[in-house]
Amino acid sequence: MRKLRVLVIGSSLIARQRIEAAIQADLELELAGVAAGARLGLAKIAQEKPDLVVLGTELPRGDSAELLATIHRDYPFLCVIPFPYGVTQGTSDSPPEPWISNPQGLEEAIHRTPDGLLATIKQRRRSTETQQKADPRPESPPATPRVEVLAIGSSTGGPEALSKILSSIPLESPVPVLVVQHLPANFTRFFAERLACRTGFVVHEVVSNARLVPGQIWLAAGNHHMVVVRDAQGVCVECNEDPPEQSCRPSVDVLFRSVAAAYGRSALAVVLTGMGCDGLAGCVAIRAAGGQVLVQDEATSVIWGMPGHVARAGLANHVLPLDELGPEISLRLRNRTPKS
């Protein structure tokens, strides 16, 4: 069996060296090269033509998002795996190397199974080979995947936007809906009740572990992150009090990364009006996993911060005004032809 050629792109020297050593020691993998930044990474892709790219999430946020957008545009069938998973980034544009004080955590993230980096690389290879055997026409573009989860992130102006969008989605929605709305801890329970009244959906404020149910809404509790985890019985939703990201807890990035890991290309993420850039790194993970991203347009946003960052990074499949988002989401949930 031909070795899988892997290119590693990341600004952390420690991470690059450890990943390089792990790949070279694996009989199924071949190191196609390493690059310390986005521009060099693109040059290496063109030169080495790798089968897969490992993209370090410690790259400056703008560089990481623009690099992924360029790869999606110029190399639409090249698989990209963000790494390390779930690393809490700093708030500056040039975060420090996250592994200097915790090299053991890096080793575990590379080798741990079934979630380790090497296991993920091989799993992607097996999935690709299986798909190629099932459909031997490589020139045909892949079909739009069936959506299995809807994840929404919003902040300033979000409560009204969420009410409008969710009211336009049929109550018999075939998927669970996960929502992170930036609100103080004492307000999310009241917002859940209000959302239930205005939309007709069953709305849960997530305060403990629970199994996801299609056609119901799961709202992150104030001051708690919300994540989804897949196991043998399906997918469950959990909450935790891990450190804030982008000064936010709950964080859209935290939810979206977990959704990307649990659902892959079956995820649909939506970023609504809000200040800051929470959701940008999460959309990088969603798109890298093959999922879809919709964002609210500037004209209908109270603040075009969160959706604007995603749109400018080229990560959105479509940018739509608020009154068109609900119908578009409904189309994608029914796996019908979306807007081009």
C-alpha cells in the first residue's frame, strides 16, 4: 500500500518537530514536508502535492483562516486536519507556542487513540479509499452531505436574530439544534423559555449531560461551555467550566470544534450578528472537516463582527440577510439544492 504523504504547517517549532518524528516513524505515512507559516505552506502544497495537510491551530488566527480558505479554493479535494484539537488560544494575534510547558500533552494528542492525530490521519485515508471504491469516478464532485446537526453562534443582537431564524424552521426538524448565545449566567434560563415560546420548539438550557434528540434546541448555559461527544450510543451534549476563549464562556469556537469532531461533513454551522471573532476558529474546524457554514450579512447584523470575520476569511458557503437564512437552513436540512 502506498504511503500517505503528509504536509505539516504550523508556527510552533516544538509541535512541528514532534509531529515530523511521529510521521517518519510510522510505516503507513510519509512526510511530504514542513512549513513554518501560511505562505510557505501554500508553496509547499504546490511543490510537494501532499495527500493531506496537518494545519497547526497555533498559527495566527488571520493566517490560519486565510490559508484554509485558499486551500479550499485552490485545492478543493485536499484533506486538511486542524491540530492540536481543542487547544485554548490566547487573545493576541501571535499566541505563544502552547506546548513549551506541556510537551506530554502534545505527545498524547499525537499518539492517543482513537482521537490522536495519527489515528485521525489514517481514518481519513480509510474513509477516502472506501468512498473511491464505492464511486470510481474521481472527476465527479462529491455530493452535498446530509446534514445531521445544526450549530448556531451569536452575540450582540443575537436573541432577536435567533428567534426569527428558528421560527422559520419546521418544528419537525430532522436534526438537533445547538445554540451558543453570549449572555450572562442568570439570563440563559429565561432566554431558553422565551425561545421556546416564540418558536414552538422544546428548548433545553444545558446544565448536565444529555442525549441529543432531533427537532429540539440545546442552549449553552451562561458561564459554561457546551460540547458534543460521540460514543457507541450516539451523541451526547455536555457542559464544562474550562477557561474562556476569546474572553467568552460559553464559546462558539468550543462548540463548533466539538461539532466538527463529532459530525464531520454532516455539520451545518451558522454565525449570526455579534461583536468580536468568536466562531472564526470553529468555522475553520467545520470547513476542514467538510461541513457547511452560513453567515448573516452585514446589512442585517447589529454588529458584523463574528459573521464578518468568517465571511472575510472565505469560510462561508453563503452570506445571507437574516430573512433568507431560515429558508436556506431549512433547504439544507432537507438535503435539497442550496444557493450556489
